[in-house]
Amino acid sequence: MADGMINLTIDGAPVSVPPGTLVIEAAKQAGVLVPHYCYHPGLPVAGVCRMCLVEIEKAPKLQIACATTVTEGMVVKTQTAPSKSARQSVLELLLINHPLDCPICDQAGECELQDFVFQEGRDGTRYGEYAKRFNPVEDFGPDVLYVPNRCILCTRCVRFMEDVAKEPVLNVSERGDRAFIGIHPEARLDHPWAGNVVDLCPVGSLLSKDFLHKARAWELDKTASICTGCSQGCNITLDTRDEVVVRVRPRPNLEVNRYFICDHGRMHYKWMNRGDRIEAPLIRRDGELKATDWDEALDRVAGILRGASGTAVALVSPGASSEALALAKRLLSGFSWTGAFQVVMGEEAPLPGVPNLALRAERAPNAKGAENLGYSRDYARALEAAKTAAVVLVLDDPDCAVEASGALIYLGSVLGADAPCRRADVILPIANVAEEEGTFTNCDGRDQRYYQAKPAPGMAQPAAWVLGELTAALGLAELTR
Amino acid sequence: MTASHTGSYEPVFVGAVMEELQSVFQRYPNKQAALLPTLWIAQREHGWISDRIMAEVAEVLGLTPAYVKGVVTFYTMYHQHPVGKNFVQVCTTSPCNICGAEGVVKAFLEHTGAGDAGATSPDGKWTIVEVECLGACGFATPVLINDDFLENVTPEKVPDIVKKYR
Amino acid sequence: MGFPHKPHPKETVVLSQYFGDVEARTHKGWVKRGGYEALAQALKMDPAAVTEVVKESGLRGRGGAGFPTGLKWSFMPKEKKKPHYLCVNADESEPGTFKDREIMRWTPHALLEGTAIAAHAIRAEIAYIYIRGEFTEPWTIMERALAEANAAGVFGSIKVYLHRGAGAYICGEETALMNSIEGKRGNPRIKPPFPAAAGLFGMPTTINNVETLAAVPPILKRGAAWYKGLCLSNPKSTGTKLFSVCGHVQRPGNYEVTMGFPLKGLLYDMCGGPPAGRTLKACIPGGSSVPILTREETESCLLDYEGVVEKGSMLGSGGVIVFDDSADMVYQIMRLARFYAHESCAQCTQCREGTAWTTKIMERILSGQGKTKDLDLLLDLSENMTGKTICVLSDSCAAPIVSGIKKFRGEFEAYLAGKRQPVMVG
């Protein structure tokens, strides 16, 4: 056992944790999940739900695991009769005014009230004949609804706004069983990070309007991904239902985004489901773009590249994967090469309670990756160079204002009716971030992997695959950097 | 978060009232701690604590209106609605109850025309409420009319009291 | 002294000596009566020495918990690194208790003097006296006394401020009171940290009840040994205690007796017993939060911390509520449950939901719609409301329920069996 560590026993399992660790966290190490509601590792401890009452040897009464610090030799028991009966009582009390409307509740299936009642609740209520309290649904903000009847007053939302967002727009109003989560009528829950209260809510009391009645939790497939909303690189989960992305939620990463994502990132997914996609490779034949198969399209590009010499320009999206960006550069390694990207900028919106976490001004996930690979931020100069280049490669930048006198190759997922890339010699359909696996480098230089959440439409392929095929065809696959 | 001041709202914390508040600030290490006294001043000046006043108090103390509302709704003595000119609080907790407090409430409701507990009489003069323990159980039944603390009130004494305050 | 009644010969009058004496309210009058001599004496002493005297006297907290006062003071950091605060708990709200009100009304300077001595002992530069919002008269009197004391410069470098509550029983809980001074909802805090480590504004803080502090000047003046000698029964309970007696007695009021005095003597000799023709049925000896005593228990109970515990209840704040044979115990217990449901701060689940549910069950029993199993349900709920929450408000709701069902089960059963006229409550 390591020096300076505290040794204790939880449900018979010995664990060794740093001093200052809370019993509830130490229990996780012993493989024990102590049921809880108000406790959340990303928030200050409140100790109010009283669900995590456990027995600690030598303590005169049950203690809450979320506010008790470990001590040497401590013996914690979570499954004894007093502890179980205390939890069962809390569950019964939390349900007395609960509407039990799980069939129409968005939280059903991922509801901690459902889960713990299922796990250790009573068979039935003894509250039976008494009237339940009723309060109407309230509109808290642009994306948040409050259903007070389902609220268990764990105060996670209040603490998030107060201590993490540092903008206390939510409160606990009134006292006793009349209490509810309140807001001032002149205020809105519209902080740029407010949406986190929906994730933090352990029950179906705070709901996302965007996700309202969209899917049942158990129908969702979950894929680890990286948010493309800015250069922060927040870890997210893409929730898909029938191959459509329906929700973005934060995936904990203590180094990057802790437990949170901003509302911009949360809403930055609808484009992933766009229907107007390029679904087949297109090559110019008799002056017109014609659909073809991958073999012919790749042959055509390889032919163009073999037949050209001099300068080449790559105009790339800072949302493309590092793999694709590296291969695009390699593909053009026989040319005098210029590569550049442009980033849409927006207003920075920090989350005050978490150092180094913000919606970054750079609204793209991989500008740093592009920069590391030698792509320039001088997009104007690259556009100018494109005018006279022998070959211009546009990667995933549908609005690129390119003017090319040489060959123009466009790899993209969409293309507007008047987009300059319509004039390309070859157009190759690629997957978007939800449809491929890849790597982004965030603003702090951290490389993070994202995974495929749904299939790409039609014949679209990941850009890295397309560019890999082309480098292989040109015999550049073995090239060392 | 937005908190706008529109309409014909007249701020409470100006002039002498603001000066009074400045002296309240001297008692505490931060402005938030002055919240309860600030609300007392607001209620004294305006009669009750409206949402608009909460927003003003929030602005004056560097808090948010929602925070202020959370605090206002915790304490039963801050009126969240207008009340009658005479706000009558009758203690009906157990020790007073056994000494006949319910009769005192009934007498006040009858003689003031307030009708129901919590409602304000049509002439706007009376609001009668039942409250929990006023801390004068040995002087049952204690009644608080505005800031006047009356002891040993019985139903028989109510008509005279009402006459005095009318 | 049982103001407004004449002092009873068996009373030991220390704190209540000047109750009813209007002149004692003024600074001049207080000084004339030997006031502020103890403070002058204390300020010449080392803070630790003052604490030692109080420790030696055996004085215990008069707010309800009975924690030794000197020991509490000694928990303050020895080495002063941060500001220290003193909070004075004048949020007297426990049903049945009205002693602090009388201290502030009649002898405001006794409280101010005790406050200044305590502040010196714990080396606090600021003391806040938290007075419940409903105490309009004590507030005015205290405000006037404080102005006089300040004008007379009695506090030296110590600053004393009044802070008015606004209607919340729970603010009498020490950490809730601190939150309330800080401009927050009066929510009790989880402990640790304890106030001596991180209390008001996160700084080392001591909090004492009004009566506790009012007892400090006489202790300093007359010596720890004198105070310690005021003891009729258990040596762990010393000094005098003000008992507020209310309910069904002929002379309700405050009575000051030496610790260990028989409850029977208090109720019958001093208060005149129940109204003519009535007999005593039950008594809550320490404010509404403590278990109810039967007549037999009441009549054999000694009034000190240990004596009341021996009878299965607690001395608490010394608020004695008396019920005679006309009282409907089921109805009265419902009133108490309703009080706690009204006052629950809403933090802990068991308290927020449990107090309200308990009240509903009690109301239903009274309405004649109760079921036999309701009593077991009440007991089970009470069990889960005891020792499970941040503070003891839900325990306080459970105490009269559990003791009531145990001791007056017949009255409950009469409602359940339809043998009592239902009472409609709303």
C-alpha cells in the first residue's frame, strides 16, 4: 500500500485512497455504487437528498457517504439493514408526490429515480390515498423546461448555476414540501452553459426542449465523439436513433471539459443529419458532372495528379480529421505546396467555475491539428495562389470561394447550388464527423479520437480513406515525412 | 440573464433610503449579508416585496433577482403580495391553540370583514393570518398587528382592538 | 421571576431579578444595579482565563443542546489568523419558549454585557445578535440599549450589531442562523466543518443563546464556585434556569429555579397547577421538540439536563407546555407536526416530505378517516425522520409523534374506532 494513502474497507473490500477522498468516491474504487441524488463530482457537496446514508463502524448513526471523508481503518457498510431501510424510506418519500408519468417522461430509461426504486424501492407506496401536490410546467429558458412535479429538489441545477456558471438564475423557492426550483420572472436560464442543468438533473424534471419527446432513452445508440463546435475539444457522446443524431451530451473528461459542454456545442449536431448530401463520386464528362463509381473517380484524380506539375494548393476545413489533413498534404507532396484553412470566429464564452474551459472563439475542432501539419491560416494568400496552381484540392469546405485555372478536386459532403466547387473536375463524397473515426487536436494541443456513430450516406467514404486510396495509387503511401 | 426596468417603476433605494442602506453595509463584510435588512427597508417603504423590488434589491447588492427571490420566499415575514393596512398575525401553534387562539382568529375575521385568513378586507384595511409560534406562549394569545405586539388577546378583546386600528 | 407575577419564594432569582423593572432597561439604571462591572473585570483578564471561569462554573448552553459553554469557547483557534465572530442566538422560536424575549425586554444590558464578555473570551471583534423578526418590542429595546452602550463606550474595540430575522424557525439552528446573517436562505449546513473552524463568513465563530450569555456576567462577578454551587441534583447541571411555562396552568410565565428543581413544584406551587377543576394530563418539558411526558413522569421529574433525560425527554430550551385533561392530544400533536412541516427548510428529503406526510396522516386520523395501520406508518416514518438529516428539525417532528402514540395511544385509537367526534382540519 502506497505511502500517505488512507486504507479502509467498503463492503468487505479493502481500498486505498488519497487523504481527503469522500467515502462515496472511495466506494467506486471498491466497485460499490452508493445510490445518491444530490451528490455530483462536478458540484459542491450539498448533502441534502440523504440517499447515500451508510453505516460506518463506530459512528453513532448513519452517515452520508457524499460528505464523509475517509479515515484510516474506516469500515463502511452500504448493504446493512439500517442503511438499506434508510434508502428505501428516502425513495418512498421522493415518490409520494411524484406523478409516476414515466411513460411520457424523456428521462425514462436513464432516470436515477427509476433505477434506484427498481433496485431497492418498496413494492408499493403507503401514501396511496393522499392528494399529490401539483405545479405547472415552467419555461426556464431557450432550451430548458422545468417539470416541478418530478423534481426531487436535489439542487444540482441550482448549484451548477451558482457555483459553476456563477450566474445564480435558479433558486430554491419557498420552504418545506411547498418548495420548488424557481426563477425570477424577469430572468431567463440562457447562460451559454445552461443546458448542463438538463444533464445534471437525475430525474425528468429539467428537460431539453430540443430533445423533448424525440426518443426513448433505450432506443439510443451512444458513440464517443469530440464536439466540433469550437477548438476546446469537449468530449461528447453522440446519441443516435435509427442512424440519426438526436442528442449531444457531455462525456466526462476531467482534463478537458469535466462533466460539461456548452449550449453551442450541444446544439451543433443538426448538420450531421443533413439530407442534401453528395452521395456518389462525380466526374466531369463532356463538360458536365456525372456520377460514377469510386474506381473511375479515383483513377481520374490519380490521372490528373500524375499529369500535373508545379504548384498545388490545398484549401481545407479545420473540421477535417488530422488523418485526412496529413494524407492530403502527402498526396500533394510532389508539388510545390501551399495549404491553408480558415476558421469561423465567434464570441468566447467561458464557464467561470472551471479553469480553462470555454466555448472558444475559434469555432472549429481541428485548427490546431491543421496548423501542426503545416497548414497556414493565410487563407487569402492560398486562394490567390489557387488561381494559377496546377492542382487545387478543396477538402470539406463547401463554401470555398476558389477560382482555379488548373485542375480542381473537391472532397466534400455537401455542395451548394452556386458553390464555386461546382466547377471542379472531380467531386468525391466524404463522410462527416458522425460517420467516421478520426482525430482532432484541441486548442491545448491534445489529440483526441472520435468514433463513427452512423453510416455515411450513399457511396460517401471517410476523407482519410479517399485520400489514402489516392496516395496509394500514386505510390506515395510509403513516403516518410 | 436579463433584468430590465421598464414601466413606471419608482426605485426604492434613492436619496435618504439609499443613505440608510449605505449605513447598513457598514455592519457586514459583504453586501450579500445586507440582504435581510435591505428587504426589511424595501418592505417598510413599499409595503410588500414585488418581483420588481427583488430585481432592484439584487442590483443594489450585486446579486441576481432569482437569488433574492429564493431568499424572500424562505422567510414568511416578507410579503410577496400586497397586504392590508393592518397586517394581523395571530399565533395558533399548540400552546396558544389550547388557550383559545382559534377563537381569536375567528373574532378578527368577523370584526374586520377580512373574510378568510390570508385574504384582505374589501376596504383594504385588514389582512388576518394565522402564524406559527410568535414566541410569547405564556401570554396567549399573542397577536402582532404590524409592528405592535399584543399579549393575552382573547376574542372578547378583539372588537376594541379593531376599533383602535381601524 | 414569573413576570408578570410576583416572585415565588422558591425561585432563585439571578437572571430575572429585574424583570418588570423599567429602569433596569437603561444603561444608567443597569450600571446603578452593578451592571457592566463584570465586563470591566473581564476585559482586564486574559481571554483564556475568562473561558476558564465559565468552564469551571459548569454553565451549559441554554438554547436546547446543553453543551458546556466554556468548552465551546475553548474550541476557538488559539492562534488568531482570521477574524473571529460571535453570534448571539436570539431567534427564540421553539413553541413553548419565551424566556429570551423577557431577558431582552427587561434586561437588554445583561445580554449586551454577556455578549461583550464572550466576544472578549473568544477574541471576536464583531458580534451579531440575531433577533427573530416577530420580536418587534425586544428589537426596539435592544436597539435603544445598544445605542446607549455604544455611546457609553462599554464595548471597547468590540462591535455589536443587531440582525433581524424574517420569519423562519429553523434560523434558530446555529448554522442556519449564520447562513441567514450571510444573506442566504436559512438552511442548516452539513457539519463538519463546525462553527469554531468555519462559521460565519467562513471564519471561526461561536454561537451562544441569549440566556447563556446573560448568565455570564453574574458568573464572573460572583465566581464560578457560587454558580457551581447552584445545584439541587446532578453536579453536571449547575446554575439557574429560566423555565417558560405555558398552556393549561393558572399562572403562565417565566420562572427561574436552581437546576434540579422538581417540575412538580414549578407547575403546582409556582404556576398554580391546571385551571380549577382540571387535572394535569401531559407536559412537554423542553420546548415542542422533545418527547411528551405523562402526568406521572411530569410529577416525578427533576429539572436538569439529566433529570429530564431520565424521564425519557429532554430539558431543551426550558419551554414547558402543560396540557390538562381537556386537551385533545391527537389534535395538539397534529398542530406540532404542522408547525414542523411549515418550518422545514426543504433541504433533506426525510424532513421536507416526512413532516408534511406526517401532518396529513394526523389530519386524516382526526377527520375520522384514519386506519389502524396509520399508527405503525407514523412510527415508521418517525423512525426514518430521526437521526437521518442535516439538523434535528425532522427529529423534533418525530419526538411528539412517537411519545404521543406511545403514551396516549388510547386517544388515537378512539379516533380510529370512530369513538371520538371527528375534527375537520384544513
